[in-house]
Amino acid sequence: MEQTKRIYSQIAVVVGVILVFASYFIGVSAGKNSFDADIPENIQDVEKGKETQVDFSPFWKAWNVLNEKFVNTSNSTTTKKVDDQARLWGAIEGLAASYGDPYTVFFPPVESERFEDEISGNFEGVGMEIALRDGFITVVSPLKNTPAYKAGVLAGDKVIKIDNTTTANMSVEDAVGHIRGEKGTKVKLTITREDEDDFIEIEVTRDVINIPTIDTELKKGVFIIKLYNFSAVSPELFRGALREFAQSGTNKLVLDLRGNPGGYLEAAVDMASWFLPSGKIIVREDFGGKRDEVLHRSRGYNVFSDAVKMVILIDGGSASASEILAGALSENGIAKLVGAKSFGKGSVQELVKLTPETSLKVTIAKWLTPEGHSISDGGLTPDIEVKRTAEEFKSGKDPQLDKALEILNASL
């Protein structure tokens, strides 16, 4: 695997999180073998050749105090001994957490291997993407026809317990570790749901997760493209769906991005380019002043911009690349947004190898819409808000799609 990977969002059941920690790690590993040795008050930044202004002496004092005084009072024979290496990983993990960003996280060896399996799409689990939102492990979206979807898990559900383990203060990675498992085994999720007063317990049987990509249908004179993710193959499949649309005899199109947790930026840019002239801004990549803003522009396929009448459906499960595509076509006047507010996952992560077995995932930029609105700041607000209740979802009723069809058929 490459030393550094750009990850624009997640395709599978995980929402990623990363961080860069070179100078601190060098400072620790380059220290003297004896941690009781005198440590300078300031640690030199090896890469930049100058001293930092941080006094590291409290860290080393805490390290030595723990060495000298800590006594394990647990009677459990399974309690593992914390060695120096494990304490170093814990220190890096704490440093990453101090940024307060749920997407900036350290992966020690086991978690690093698990994360790399997930981004390659090789996993067994329940088939839902989760993220940390307002301090809760939250379902971004259950993937269609996966165990979570069939069991009734909905976008926006907050997972309070996994089996008998509370998720309070649990990271996304820890939650994923508890939820994932071998095909055929079961996991019990205790959730809270908007408009429900009581806790809901849902038992899900794990399976191999095959991620769906795209569905099409013609309904009431409107062509509907349902896109489930932005994978490497999505642009080609989307091109095929647009070919079907062109041959359908209608100029009315619904792009359904509900429950789509995102995927690759390049896929979103390619799809938007079918509707926008060359050079039109699709999304802005803002690095917080650490480097110049990058503008991602249309490639100018521009086959449908003048002829199509278009509605994009979004909801709380529409995240990342979904929000990029919807925001670009909305703000460039191509499509109206119908449904509920999107998730608001508008950040860019980079995966950095610290050692061959460990990784650091760090948020390095944020996505802005063409007009400069931060996607992370509350997501996208639909032009026409239409709610869909859990009861309507279970019964197959779809007032959001109905509204989209009504708008397009009224625009003749």
C-alpha cells in the first residue's frame, strides 16, 4: 500500500479518521533509552530544524510516575500488561483526540489493518456506515439489501449500546470493531431514533457485504437514477444510466442520493461534468490557509445541462461525495433539492503511515460548495423539505419521491 493515501470519503461501513504526527513521534523515539534521563524542556522539530514552544516535561514526568507508582488492582486474569509500546500508541491516540475532530484518529496495529481492509472493500459485517455526531455513534446510512437495511436500521439512528457494551466515549473505530464479525454471527444494537421515546433493540445477523451501486427505472414519465455510492466503477455505471435516460424519451430526471454515504471525489466530479460546461466550479477544497485553495472544475461533457429538468433527492444519509454532487448541481442552477437536510460530512482526510503497522488519519481540508458554503456546517438544506417517517419507510411509502415527480410533471 502506498505510504500516503488520499481518502475523500468512505465507500463501505466505516467513516474514516486520520492524523499526521511526524515530529512528535520522532521526538519520542529519538529520546534516550532510559526514560528516567533528563529531558529538555523543549523538543526540537526535526523536520523544520527549530524548537517548538511546548514544554514536554509534564509528559515525561507522568510517564515516570506511572512507571514507578501504578499498581494494577484488577482481579481479571485477562487484563493485559501495558508495555512501553502500548503507552506510546496511547499517547499518540490521545494527541489525535485532542483536536476534537471525529475524523482525525490514530490507528494502532490491529485497527490499522482493519481500516485498510475496509477501504479496500473486503469485510464482513452488517452493512451500514457510521460516524460520530454530537458525541453519539450515528448511522449515516444502511446500505440497500444488507443485514442492517433488512433489520430496519435507519439513517440518523444513534447507537447507544452494541450487545452489552455502551458506546459512551467510544470512537468510530472501536464501534466498528464491535459491530463487525464473521458471517452468520449476530450483534444486538440498542438505538434511539428521532420521534421515538423508547430505546429500540435490533438484532442483526452479519454477512458478507456486497455494496450496491446503481438502479434505474422509469416512473410516471420521469427517469429515476438511484445511486448508492461513489465507487471507482460508479462513473462508468452512471454513464450507462445516462445513456438509458437519453433513450427513454423523457427529459425529466430524478437523481436519488438518499442514503448515499459518498465515495471518491473523482466520481462526483465526473458525474457533475455531464451537466456543467467546462471550467464551472464543482467544489472548493479549502486547506485552512496552510496552502492555496484548490478548485475542482467540470470536465465539460455538458450533454444534459440545457435539456434536462432535474430534481435531486437528499436526506440525512446523503454525505460527502453525495453532498458535493448535489451542491454543485444545485448552486449552478441545474437541479432542485428535495427531501431532508444532508449529513454534513465535508472534510478531506489523508492516511499517513507512521510505522509499517500503524497509521494516522488527519483532516487536511474541508469541502466548500461552488458559492463557498462549508458542507460540514450543517450539510445541504433542500429547496423543498419533505420528511419521510420510519413508518412510511417500512410500508414503502415515499412522499419525497412523490414530491419530486409532482414537481417535474408540473414543469411541462
